[in-house]
Amino acid sequence: GGWGVGGVGGIVMFDTTDGEKWLRTALEGASVQSVSAMSHQGFIKNKAMTREAMAKLLCEACEIVDGQYLKCVREMNMLMLNLEQTSDESIEMLEKENEKLKSDLIQYQKDVVDLQRELLAAKDQQLSDLKASVIASVENTVKAEFKSYSSVVQQPCETKIQNQTTLKS
């Protein structure tokens, strides 16, 4: 017994031997060679197919169909259970991946903040360097101008007085 392909158009039977035996009996009862050629008229025309034989054939068919149904229900339940487990595992996996992505995002944001701090520190250093350069430049310019002024002041005053006298005249 077990699952297998029976002779009824590829329908899966509960027990292939029972199904095949029943199918052979039904085909003989209808006096045909294939299921596609079977009709209720074939059973009626066959004198050997008594009411008792028809009832027995019908009961056997019901047992086979019932067996198939129960097996299908068990298989569907197993598939549903497997699907639920797979779904639970998938959800768990997705939740873990989501947590990892969140953690990665937080780390990337920390990295951006650190880079921004470094950039600000570099800008502050550039500003300090520029300030020092401007101060040094101003000091050098003031010193140069002061030396120039000092040299003018150190010249003898006579020249200045003569120049002023010349100007007055």
C-alpha cells in the first residue's frame, strides 16, 4: 500500500493495489478497456453486474476515496505545519537581519559623526593657522613700517628745519 499513481487518469490512490484492483473490476463491469470509454450504460447492459455487485463496487470506491481523503488531509496538515515552521524561521531570520541592519545603521551614523568631528577639528586648525599667518604678516608689516618711520625720525633735524625754512620763504 501507500501513495502511487493509479490507473484513473493519473489520480493518486490511497493504496495502489486496492485502487488498481477496483479499477480493473469496474472496467470489467462496464465492459470497457479504459476509464474514458466508461458510462453508466455499460454497467446496465452487463448482465453479470448485479445490484449486489454494483453496491459492493460502490462501497469499495467509497473506501478508496475516503482513504485518499484522509491521506490528503494528513499530508496537507504536514505541509501546513512545515509551512508554519518555515514561516516562523523566515520571520526570525528577517528579524535578526533587521536588527543587524539597524545596528549597522547606528554604527554608520556614529562614523559620520566622528568624520564630522574630524572635519571640524581640521577646519579649526586651518582657521588657527590662518589667524597665526595673518598676525605674523601684520606684525611683519608693522615692524617694517616702524623701521621705515624710525629711520626717518633718526635723520638730523636740520634738514627738516631747513626744509621748513625753505618752505616759509
